[in-house]
Amino acid sequence: MDIGSQILVVLIFILLLLSILYFVKKNTEKIKTITLGGTTLIDVQETRRIDTYHRLTLVKVSEKEFLLLTSKNGTSVIQQII
């Protein structure tokens, strides 16, 4: 594979990634909630930043509520609210 075709493949890949980014930014609200038959299956009810590294998110999944604690270093805690 010569250098010209490699550059072409990389450019096509970058254009594909940019088009996916554009689609996601344009349809953020539709992506946040997944609907099934008119009823909401997953609903992000509220998100709050605790500090610069941690965030709390309240999610409702099939009539059950979960509290998600996420941090920038990759650790997450999921707790069902009774």
C-alpha cells in the first residue's frame, strides 16, 4: 500500500468520525432517552456536578431509579434507589 492510499484511508476515517460527531451533537436529546413503543425505557432525570472530578446522575430505567456516581479517573458507582 503506497503513501497516497494510506493518506486517503486516514482522511476518509477522519471524515467518518466528524460526521458521527455532527450526528450525535445534532440529536443529543433523542439519544438521551431511548423510547420503545411510545414509553420511555431509559430516562436521565437529573445530573449534578459534585466537584471538578465527580458527577451524580439520577437515571430511571423501567420504573426503577438508579443513582450513578462517576468520576474522571474512570471509577463509577451505581446504586438502586429503593
